[in-house]
Amino acid sequence: MKIITYLVVFCSTTAFAQVDPMTIPLWENGAPGFENRKDEPELAEDYWVKNIHNPSITAYHPPAGKANGTAVLICPGGGHRLLVINAEGRDAALYFNELGVTAFVLKYRLGREEGSPYNFQGHPRQDANRAIRMIRSRAKEWNINPEKIGIMGFSAGGEVASMVSYESGDGESNAVDPTNRLNGRPNFQVLIYPGPYGIPDEIPAGSPPVFMLVANDDRGSSGPVVKLINGYREANIPLEAHIYSKGGHAFNMGYRTELKTLASWPQRLTDWLTDNEYLD
């Protein structure tokens, strides 16, 4: 009887560990140049979080034995004024976990929040670069293939993904912090109704392959997707794009829509990940 009781307790503890995400600051002493603000509390209510001065990643690991070595950094949207942290962060992470993918939700600094000291063109990019480098630096510990680290962005988070996907990502070879010596560019992208900022006029050679999805009646995001389609075809880099006839903006993971096409869109991403051997 004692043995049976022990086993039940052990299994329950293990299951809890899988669903209890861990938040890790990107810099031990705070973001460079803003170290004195790292202890300021975030503001969170309902579906959003803002007032982010200590950027971080929250790690969601797949159940034991299910991890396949692929990882994704998830960048929620929110117009650089807030982060839609649940519907475009947590929900996406749990979806990836079911596929055996390790997921990390990025809390990046918000350059358009009222009173913000940050530049929305520079500081989110710095945060995303650092996050990818941190994931690579701990790849062995987290059972991740350092050549299978992707980035996913919703809306403004898609802009953050673009900021780091079309540059070399080369680290600083002489950096004191060894994490900064690693490459900060993702191996693949997932862009869901992305914003326009960060997309170059020409897609550079070596840019990561991309999966994109948007509603045609979302004028703010369908244009960037069409631009990327043309740019990727010109650069002869693999892409997949889905443009649905309607759905507007911010349908998240499709869990709250009445449209059948949008409700099932994550399956299109699963198919793409499978066909490109990210779920092996």
C-alpha cells in the first residue's frame, strides 16, 4: 500500500511540473541601459499585460518523453502598447506543447505604451535577439536542437519576428556574456496577421522559411503578407501562405471564432511543421 501511494504522489508531482511554466528574465541585472527599472511591477488585467521593464521568456515544456527538439519563441501582439499574453501567448504555447515543441512566450518592451521610455523599432528587437540566443545557450539543458528554433508573431509580434529574421543575427565574438556570442536569428518563422514594420523591400538570401496566415479583409495585415509572398518568391526561399476570405484581425488561435476556416487554422500550421520535418 505504501508503494502505491508513493507512485501516485510522484506522478501527480511530475504532471504538475509540466503545466507550471517558468519565467526567466533575459538579463540577470535588467535590460541594458534600464537596469534601474527591472524591479518595477508589471500591470496585468484580464487578457493583457504591460509596463514591462524586465523582459523575459516564459518556458512551456512538452510532457516528458514527447519533446522532439524543436522550439518556438512566441511574440504576442498588442500594438506595442500591451501584450495579448493569454490568447496570443499561453494558448499558442500549449498548442505547441501538444505537438512536442518547446515553447517560450516573450514579454518584450513596449515602445508605444503611454509614457514608455522605449523605442518600438529597437528595444523589442533587442529582446527577441536575446531570447533566441538564450534558448540556444540552454539548448542541451532544455532538450532542444539549436538548428530548429523558430519564432512566431501575432500582429505587432509579427513585426518583432520580422525585426530579427532578416538580419544575419551574428553574435559578438568578443562579448563578455557568452550568450551574446551566439546567433540571434531564428531558423523558421510563423507570422499570423503580422504588422508591416520590419519587412525589407528585398528578402535577403539565407532568410528563414516562413508560414503566414491572414484574413483578406484585414487590410492592415494582408498587405504585409502579400509583400512577403512576392519577396520570398523573388528570393527563392520556401514559404507557405494562407489568405482566408474573411475574419478580420486578432482571431488568435481560432478558439473563439464562429468561422470554420479560422477555427481550424492551427491544423494548417501543424501540417506545415510536419511536412518540413520540425515535428520529427
